[in-house]
Amino acid sequence: MKRCSASIICVHNHPSGNPEPSPEDIEITKRLKSAGAIIGIDVLDHVIIGDQRYISLTERGLMSLTH
């Protein structure tokens, strides 16, 4: 955001090792997208990492649930 970002991709890990998105992950993604819309920054994806695997909310089609 220091460089006038037009978009971001959020990434975090699940220490449990299970990268499946929780209801809280979906909710925070909704909130980030809403905040981004206010300041003109698109949230393109939210990636969750765990035990040698990752899940992309975009690849799973879950970003559309966060409108």
C-alpha cells in the first residue's frame, strides 16, 4: 500500500496444518474486500497455507461468496 497498490492478495497460514478456510476466514475476506472497495484497492485472492498445501479462495470459487 506504500506503493499505491491497485490490488492485493492476502496470505496466511493455519498452524493446525489444515488449510481449509474457516467461517472466520470467509468473514475477514468479506471485511477486507469492503475496506478495499472504500479505498480503491481490489482484494484479488486470499490464500491459506498449511502442511505442504494451500487453498486459494479464488481457485475454489469462494471469493464470489464474499461480496
